[in-house]
Amino acid sequence: MRRQLEPVLVGRTLRRVEILDGRLTRPHDPRSVAAELAGERVASVERRGKYLVLRFASGRALLVHLRMTGGFRRGEASHLRATLRLDDGTDVRFRDVRRFATWRLFEPDEVDPYLAGQNGPEPLGTGFTARWLAARLAGRRAPVKALLLDQRVAAGVGNIYADEALWYAGVHPARAAGAVGPGELADVVRGVRRALRLGIERQGATLRDYAAPNGERGSMQDEFRVYGRAGEPCLRCGVPIAKTRVAGRGTCYCPGCQR
DNA sequence: CTTTTTCCCTGGACGC
DNA sequence: TGCGTCCAGGGAAAAA
């Protein structure tokens, strides 16, 4: 989404911002956020963990969190929650079926400290290593999957990618985090990277109606090894994929080859 | 302190 | 067909 938004938004000035869903800017007043955004010129479109970061020439930044069903679209959209009207006449629409998404406007000196506090290392960057995981997981009795879902441990990893990553690594999602050995942690690092790289390559998974800003659907769902495959044979060992609940989330894994 | 549970929200799937 | 219930999941908040 960031990659498609970048050429559309960078260099453009927000002429008018319309926020239709008052929950979007919680806890702030949607009218004042819309008024503050109008006139801002987009300097860059970045991503940090699960946050989309629209940085403005003023130094301010809008942090957009899509949660489950949020997304930008060019062209018409159902479940419309906000519209950005640009100085070149185009409209960029924001839709969100379940209304979990958030928009929050930050002052110049506040945005980076906030992002740093919310997010650990980027899994596709250099800071996400077996050594880092070992430090963060040491002594923890919570399931390893729960730690992978902690954004301060691995920025951007969500439920589906955690399951996929642990399948690649051959590690059982309910294992006590502190009991996962150093060799396995290296496998987990590789698994997380592999799952996320594949997801980006395939432009995400379209489970219901997710689409990129240009309307194209993702194809990551065709690459799932465990997610949504409960009862089907494991692609590595043939044992039926199991589904359970770990860290409060639906969790798919292979009882045969994830230990 | 760590870990687990609840809640927010909508709509699709499913049972009766 | 219509209604009730469950499930999906990110993360804040509350509970344990």
C-alpha cells in the first residue's frame, strides 16, 4: 500500500480532507484533525511496523494504522470513512469495514519518539537477529507466538505471518518463548523474514475484499502454508494441520513438524 | 512485574 | 426466510 501511495501523494498538497467516521481520529476531534491536515504538503510516505507514515513538509506527520480492514483506494469505495482531495484534483479515499483503523496527527518532534516506542526492529532490516530475539525472549514463559506478535519484539508481524513464520521455522507456536534454543531462534528469524518478504511480494492476502490502492487484490492467500489450512495435510510432512488458540488468537500449526 | 482476558466493530458463515 | 451465535484479528485496557 505504501509503494502505491507514494507516487500519488508525494509532492501533493492536501486541498481538503473530509473525515466521515468520527472514530477514525480517536481520541481527537475529527473536524479539527481534518482542518489541521488541509494545506499540508506530503514530503514522504513511509512505513514503520504496521504504521503508514505520511510526513509533511511542515515536519508534522499523520500516522495511519489500518488494523484489519482499513485501506486507501483510488476510485470509488464502499465503507468510506475519509477522503483526501489533492491539489491535482485527485481524490484518495480511505475505507474501513470494521472501523478499527486510526489516523493520528503528530507534531514534528513527537512522531519519531512515538514510533520508536511502539516498534522494535524491522524484521527485514539488520536489527532483527537471533541475538535480539534471544535477549527479548529470555526467561519468558509466554508462548513464543505471543512474543512474535509483540510489536516491540518484531515490528509489523501479525497473526497470519506469525503462524507462517513458525511453520517455516518448525517451531510450535505454544512453546515457552524462553525455552526456544538459539538455533531455533535463527530459524524463527529466517521464517519471519521469509513470510513477510513473500507477503509484500504478493501484495498481501485478499481474504475477503482487501485490495491495493489501485484496486488490485493480493495473492498471498495462495502461499499460506498453515493459515486457514486446518485439517489439510502439511505441505512438509503430510500430517493434518491443527487449529487452536494461542495468545488469544486463532492459531494454525503442524503437529507433525513444529516442535 | 508478567500473562490472560475482554472489548471495540462489521459482516460472513452456520445452526435451527 | 429470518434470527441468534460464533468467528475473524490489532491493540488498548482491564483483570488475574
